[in-house]
Amino acid sequence: MTRKLKITDVQWVLGHAHLSTTQQYLNPLPEDVIASVLAHYARQAEGASAPAEQLRLEYRPETLSVLFGKDLQ
């Protein structure tokens, strides 16, 4: 439900008095987190004076495995 609706809408549907109660059910997928971070940096690159090639991000597999708890190599 949280992929299609704003979290405050989900809060209302579930009848939670506090947003923190709704947030405890959120567990983003690793690929969603990575896509969001890449989109953030792409938006920043659009306004930057440096060419986008210089702002290209590379993630170290060992870092991702620590974050997401699995071997992504």
C-alpha cells in the first residue's frame, strides 16, 4: 500500500494515531533505495557545472552487502 499511497494516507486508512506507528511497517527494497539515491544525485548533477560523467557514482559491493545484509557481488 505504501508504494501507491502517501504514508499519511496509509496512516489514515490503518487508523494509526501516530505516523511513527505506520513507519514501523516500512522496509524499503534495496533496489528502491539505490534508485532513489541515484535519482537524487542525477537531479543535483542537472544543476551542477561539472559534466554528469564526472559525477557518476559507483557503489562498492562490500558496502552494499553491509547495508542490505547480503552478498551483491
